[in-house]
Amino acid sequence: DEFKKAYVAACSLTTNDQSKGPQSSLYSTLRELENAYYSAITLQLKSNTVLIGLTNESGFVGGMVSITNVSNVILRNLTILNAYDPFPHHESGDGYNADPDNVHIEIAKNVWVDHCTLGDTIGVSHVLTGGKDDEKWQTFDGVCDIKGASNNITVSYCKFMNHDKTMLIGASDSESISPEARRVTIHHNYFYNCGQRIPMVRLTTVHTYNNYIDMDKTATYKNNYALGVRYNALVQSENNYFGSGISYSYSGHTSKQGTVYVIGDLDKSSSGRKSGQVSFSKSALFTIPYAYATISAKEVPDYVKANAGAGVIPVTQ
């Protein structure tokens, strides 16, 4: 708490404690503490690892599962909560932001995250930057972020809950990667009370279908949008359900747009699609290289709520 008070007092609204830009006087100390803590809470998985929770209580609290520079990894029936960062860095215009993700996938191949529950239980607080300007103090980053040259990644039947920046696919517009080189499938997931990035996609080919996305009055975060289709994203969206608690079903960028082909969605979001930010195709953008089956969008809420998340499927030794 004493460090937190000293740190936010030394920052201004223009402080950008990343790799460059105006930095606070405690920048180097912050980074040393953050890097040490980051290492301590990270579980780095090896290739050819299958991690299955045996009970409804199996999983991790307060740490990050890292699937980095590996292949052939399965996570199943796990509850992974609160990848906590006590040393979030200040970003000009966006308050204080953390680095760890509950599940971090980077430069990985053949990864399956199935029937897991991921999210926050702590929420966001606020601090007075420079002793006068109220800003968020957010101690979590993504729930399941996918970065680098990752391929054949599937996230299925998971429950994502109570989180702001939920799933980022593609870290930057400047990545040297083509959409065809990074392929992700997202299906039958329940995104409950999530603020944004459900997911947010750059430079990636994504097939997303039969997901249920909604918020209710208990939400900690305000919803900004659901599916973000950004720079050079190729997204095929089928039979997804956007509930009335969602602000915009589809959002993107006015100049660095991605493209989405939408078929069979049921869109009850309050504002619908954000105009002028996404290119909507009238035909499929790519061929799906696997067999799959969908249910109608109107069936999605009941089916997904009953079948997504940890503790749903029986696990025996």
C-alpha cells in the first residue's frame, strides 16, 4: 500500500510506464518488482502436456498458466482465476494496467482449452494519480490471450466471467504475421459479464460459433463491445447469441479494419453493429478445414449455460 501510494503520487495523466515515453520517478523499481512477481506466479507448461482437473475445485488462483513456445497442450476442467499483478503500470489515457493473463498462449501450436472457468473475483479499484486525478487500478490483463505465431488453437465450452479485457488475439498491428498463419477456433463458450475483447482480433483467421455473450445488472464492468474485428482479421461468425446487456455486437477500427462474415447470429445487443469500423462480407472468407456441427442461435443460451465451464463433464482416473 505504501508503494502504491508513492507510485501513483509520482505519476501524472501523461505518464506512460511502458518501454518508452514519460515515466515516473519510480519506473525502474516498478519494473523490477513486476518482473520478479511475474516470474513467481507463472506456470510454464512444456510440450505434450495434458492438464485435467479431477474435481470441481481443481485449478489455480492468483497465477498464470503460460503456453509459450510449445506444442500439443490441453487444459480441461480447470478453474483459473485472478492472475493478479500488484504492480500495474500506468498508460496515458488508460489508467493502471496489469501484464499477467489467466492463460497466456504465445508462439504455440495445437492447443485446446476446454471446459474451463476463467475470470476475476476481485474487480477493479481506483486511485488518485498525482494525488488528484481519479483513474482505474486494474490488477488483471487478459483471461485468455493468444499472441505470436500461434496456430491450431481451440477454446471450447469455457465460461469467461467478470472480466474487462477478456481475450486478445494478436498483440499489435505491427506484428509480422499473416492472418492465415494464426488460426483460432472459439465455440460454445459462455462470456458472462465481460467488458470487451470477446474476442478482439488482429491478423488472425478466426472461426467463432455458438457462443453466448451477455451481461446482467451484477456486472462489475460496463460493456464496451463484444467481438472486435481489427487490422487484417478474417472472422467467420456463426450462430452466436449477443444478449441485451451487450453494447455493440461488432466493433473495430475506422481505418485499420478487419473483415467478418456473419451467418445465423441472434443479435439483441443494445446498439448492434458499430458502423464504419468493420468490413462485413457477403460470402465466406475461408474454408473451414474440419467437420463441425452448430445449433441455432436461439438454442445457444440454454445449451451453453448448461454445458460450459469447469465441473460440467465427469472426470475419472
